[in-house]
Amino acid sequence: MQRMNPSGRRVASCGGAIVVLLGLTVVAHAQPADRGKSEKASPQGVTDLISVAGGGEIRGAVVKRFPDGSLDVAVQRDWLAAHAPEVSEVLGAEERRQTKVVMEALAKRLAAAIAALPESRTRTLGLLRREADRVDDCLAVAEEAGDRDAAQQSAEEGAGRGDRPIRPRAARRGESQFTLLRIAPKRVTKVRPSGQDAQRIARWAWSERLEDVEGRSAADLTKELKARGIDPRSPPPGLGERLPPLPQDDREWAARMALVEDALGDTVAFQGFGDTVMKVGEAEGGLAGILPQLGRLLGGGNGGLGLGGLGLDEFLDGLKGAGLPGAQANPAATPGGANPAGKPAERWLVSARAQAAEAGHYRATRVNVDAANGRAEVESVFEARMPDGSWETIWREVRAADAARANEAAVERITADERVSGLLQTIRGIGLVNEASIMQAIRVGAATSTAQGEIDTAFNDFRSRHVQRLDGPPLRWDGR
């Protein structure tokens, strides 16, 4: 993402790296207008409110809580500049120095990744080369900013700072909307979370860059958002790209590149039931995946009505022979790598890891059928192999599928499908399953199809957020 400065020159969206301000001594007095007032609590507004030792407050969004009690808090730069200008200036200079380090490391990684790919990988190379160009722009901005900071520091040391005003925000190029403060535990006296509804309003307001989000009420912000045609109750957009980019260790880089490969290179996908998964191709998706589930619900084993001996298993075997995703014996005897954190891997993931060992990444989706209660559960994971050979789950989503909440349009599509009709004809020919049970199975299948679609959308959104820019937003999993 790029913008134009007043002179018309292109400015890269670079941002800076996290700065650990031990103790936040100056921020402890970040609300000078409130000094000398009573201890009455400030209005909450829509932001998280962190009270710090010394009587000050930080208004923003807590993005991470650490076991030792320290916090990472995203704060708008404009708010910090207005309420703690000294800290804002020090923070900006430090971030600009760290930005250069972060971008130099990213440039080296991009160069290595580009050199390792053949020219036939046009889509992946296109992304990497665009990122390399953006990083070059960021480094140029960082170099200019470093020169200005050095000149300013030299002037201050020669003349004394005195009461010189803080350099205007408009003169600071290449900075992200938010900065990231890490507040030491001894400085945190109280945290007042804003609540889910208020957080949605704040994220929408920040996304629209409304004025003074931190100081306005939920009702006031809601009124302005609605005037812009925005329903603040709807899911807000992600703001991760507006945070400063952070240094990435080798694990995070491996996970991010696995997402890039999944999006632009080789997609490795598995589907199955329970502990059994098998590799599938794009042509095997859609309603074909419902067939084995209907078999399980109505007699194909694994929790069905026990009619497998009456011909249904043979029918499903025929579907598998046609290349549809049915059940099969676990093809893997050993995992494709070490298990994360020393924990035994779930059997379905052991199978998927072995089959995806060469690719180094995969997405696996399974359905757990509860035939007796007319329900199913859809679970999906994305895993990447780490530099040490271990596999780690980068993303996981679970959705329930209930026959009572099945989409009627999905029910109609399933019953109209020729392959499903053939299965139902066989089941009805057996004569031991009543029509009500058949319709319940179809509705569970329809609900499963809907849940699968929702999970696919959630994964695509997650993947998209983390591959548009390869320096952010931060990619975190397992509480890191």
C-alpha cells in the first residue's frame, strides 16, 4: 500500500517495529489536562483503558497479554502525539531505526526466496518481486528519516532543546496509523476492557479514520458511522496492516511462506471423517463430499444405523472407485515430522502430515458425524512444517452442523444431485430406513455443506490477511 506526500512523491507504507518502553515513565503522565482532578474514573468510551502507575491512562486496544502481566497495546499515533508528545517523539525515532533493521532482514529473505524459485512460478514470483520493490521504497524512506533524526538530534545538542515544539505529525512520512506499546507489568495498575460491542465500534471508527475515536462515546461514533452507511454491529475489518511491522523469526517466516504457497503455488488439501483423511483435488469438492457422510448417517458404518452388511458399503466402494472422497484405510504409519510441543499428534493429522511431507504445508478438513442426534461437526486446520522439521497448526476452525438449522436451498441442491439420488435409491431399496431418517440425514448433510463453506471463507480471509504484505500483520499461533 502506498500514498502520496504533499510534494507528490510516492511514500511506502512501512511503519516501524515494536518499542519496549520499560516503565513508560513519561506515559504515566499522559493526560496532563486531568492532573489535580479527583480520582473519579475517566469515561470508558469504546477503547480499552489501561491505567498506569503515576496516574496516567493509555487508550487503545490490548492485542496481547503476556504471562508475566505485561501488555502489548495498539495506540493511534495521533492520540499518543496529543497526550504524550515526548514519548511519541522518542518512540517515532526508535521505530524508524528499527524499521530499517526489519526491512533489511525482509529484503534478504525475499532475495533468497526469489532465487530459489523457477520462472514458471509466475504468481508466487510476482508477489515476492512486488514485495521486494516495496521494501526498497521503505528502506529509502527509513534512510531519509534517519538522516533527519540525526540532524535534529545534532541541532538539539548544539542549541539545547528548551521549549522547542514537537515536529508536526504531517512531516513524518512512512509511519503506520498505530504504534505498539509494550507496558511493563509493574506499570499496569488496572485494565478496563471496552467490551465486544464497543470494540466493534472502535475498529470501524479507526478503519474510517474518524476524529478523536478515543475521546468520543459509542453513541456519537455510531451516529457518524451510520451516516457513512456502515452498520457498526457488523463484523469490522481487520486492522493488522495498520500496525507497525515486527521482526519475524524463522518459524513465523516459514508459516507465512506456507500460506503464500497455499494461495499461489501448490494447494495440498485433505478431507475425511473421524481419524481418516485422504488427499483430494479441486474437482472432488462440492456435493461429492456429502455422499460418504450420508452413508455413515444411514448405514455406512462409523455411527450409522448398522446397515453396512446390506449393500451400502459396496455402493460407497463404487463411489470411491470413481474418485470421490470416501473413507480409506489410514495410509500413514508415521508422522511427516516431529509433533509440536512434544504432544502426540491426532491420528488424522499424522496421516495428513505423512502425505504432505514433500510439500511442507497442507489444509485438512474432517467431519465428525453424530447420527443419533442428527448433527455433525466440521473441523479444519492449516499446518506448516517448521525449519526444525516439526509440524505446527497455524490455523484451526470448528463449526457445528445441525439438521434443525439446515439451509433449505442446500437441502434442495443435495436431493436434486444425480449422485445423491443414486445413493438414496439404494438406501430406499434396502427398505429398513424410514423416510424421516433419510430426510434428517440429508438435512445434516446440507448443514455440513454450509458449515464447510463458512470455514472455507474464514480460512481464505485469514490467509489473505497474512500474504498481502510479508512483513505484517503479525502471524501468531499457540499463544506466541
